[in-house]
Amino acid sequence: MKTIGIIPARYASSRFPGKPLADIFGKSMIQRVYEQASKSRSLNQVVVATDDKRIFDHVSAFGGNVMITAGTHESGTDRCAEVLTVYTDFNVAVNIQGDEPYIEPTQIDLLVSCFENKDVQIATLIKRITKADELFNTSMPKVVVDRVGRAIYFSRQTIPFQRNAPSQDWLHLHPYYKHIGIYGYRTDILARLTKLPVSSLEKAEALEQLRWIENGYAIQTAETAHETMAVDTPEDLKRILEVSRQS
């Protein structure tokens, strides 16, 4: 099995323009993501996929592999698929979020290990929820899985709903999981996913992975114990910098 890690990186962002180039203790965010991903034992190649020359030049300057992709892509999934039209000799592709500068390489390895099962088409990570503020945070997607770890459904709402119990007891009655937004795909499956039209469930929840489930694709999950620190806004960056100074 030959695996490529792809880091989609856009300059334009309504909440944080230029985010990939944001400085984190002397290195850009995209460089830190790239270096962490390169430590994964499971990846044979790492490449940044961007639609912006500033990011392209920056990644080239620190010696990273980078490719210019179209500016019309609706998602990182589509950007990854374009990369695979050039990097054609890989069996599995991992879509690595470009806004998680401290991603653990072992998380990538865990994700890739799912594909040791030849029947796995798509894989992603989940983490057990232990705090009520996470459980009821509608900005944090939740996932319900079956007995072998395949995703049944993703939602921004708290699922499953505990019909006969007060909300403060829910965490004690059922294992709840949040979704960690890193994906792996068999490359032939990824090519098919990008041809699917936007689905009704995806529109309702604004979660792309529901399009795949709605069209009959199985998503295998693996549980990680590592917390993620994603940067969506300048305020998130300040929080991460503060946490890093204290650690």
C-alpha cells in the first residue's frame, strides 16, 4: 500500500485570511502542519495543495512539496482529487487539515492502519467526548458508530438523543464521540466521491461526509485519544499560542 498525505491550503478565508502563513513561534502554520505530517511512518509522500502563489512560494522556500490547484474547488476533498491526477501511483490518500499545526503523526498512522482491511473505502478519526460543553456544542460535529466502528451518522446536534434522561446525565448513559476532521480514502473511491452531487443531508447539516453516506459509501472510524487544536479564527491562534507557552 502506497500512501500520500495531502494538505489543502487556501489563502482566502472569511474568518482568517492568510491563515496558512500565520506565524507560530517563528514558523508558519502550513510549515508546522507539513513537518508534523512528514513524521508519519505511514506516508510515502506529503504535498501541499494550494490555489495561491504566496503559499506555493512559501512552501517551496522551506523545501516542501507543493502543487498549484484550481481556485474553483468547493472543498479540500476536491482539491485532493486534483492532486491525484498528477500523483497517480498511490493507493490511499490522506486529507490532512492545514489548520492543525500540532497534529500528531501517530493520528495519521492510526488512520492509515484502517486500510489494512481491504474492504475499507473511507476512514476518519473520532474522539470520546467527556465534557458537557463539547457534547452540546453545535459547532462540534458528533458521530454515531456501529459495532465495528463504521459511521452511521454525523450531526452538529447531540446524537443519540436520550429520550428519558436529563441532559446532565447523558455522558454517563452512552459513549458519545466527536469527529476529528482528517480523512483517508482509497484513491479510486476519492475519484468517485468528487462526482457526487450535493445531497439533502449534507445541505441540512453542512457536513460533506453525509453526502458519501447518503450515496452508500461506508466510513470506517478509529478512536484517537489525542486532542486536536484547530485554528479557524485569529482568536483560536491566540489560544494555541498561549497553551503552547504554558506547556
